[in-house]
Amino acid sequence: MQRDLAYQGAIPDRTAGLSAWLLHAFHLPGGDPEEPFTIEQSGGDEVFVVALVRHGQADTAGQAPAWDPGPEVVLRLQADMALVSDDRWDELIVARYESLESVPADRWTTEAGLDGVMAMTTRPEPPT
């Protein structure tokens, strides 16, 4: 594909249409990379917030500022490195909430003590 002239010709248009570059390597701290990972669904009205998080500046002991990601974090990945990105990110977090109305608007913002955040709320497909 990289050698295809039509593809190469479309790269400037594709790049101009992107609002951000987001290709990072992440790892599950302490987890077995060979172990499959699933997030169980409870059904009902649950939603998930999927967020890229950049913590504020570390203190003199190297600790990131305290920040509470929410009541039920179902996945928390540490960033290894940015492969292709306009920015650096520290973590990818997936948190479960009972409903869309229960997602606190002020938790997933820079005002919550984060240096940067890109978050979206999503609802899983009902189990079949």
C-alpha cells in the first residue's frame, strides 16, 4: 500500500483532514501481555468513558498530581511512547458508569487537575 501512487497522492489530503495524530504504544501494568482481556457488560444503561490522559507536572519526588478517574475503572493502560502523535499522553483509561447521566462533567477535564485529556463517552452494543 505504501508504494501505491494513488495512496501516496492522497496522503496530503488525509493529513489535512486529521484533527490529531494518535498512535501510541501502551501496556497493562503488571498484567500478562499474553492473557486476553475483556470488559464484562452489566447490561442496562451503562456507558463507558474512554480517555487519553496527560497528568500535570510531577512534584520534586517524581509523583504525578493526585487525580481520581472515577468509581469503576475497568482498564488502565500506561503509555510507553508516542509512535505518531501531536502530543504525549500518560494513560489510556476506560471507566464504567451506570448511565450517561451519572458521568460527572468535571472529572474528565483539565480543570480536574489534568494537564490534558481527550475523552469520549460510548455505550456498548447490547449482548446478543
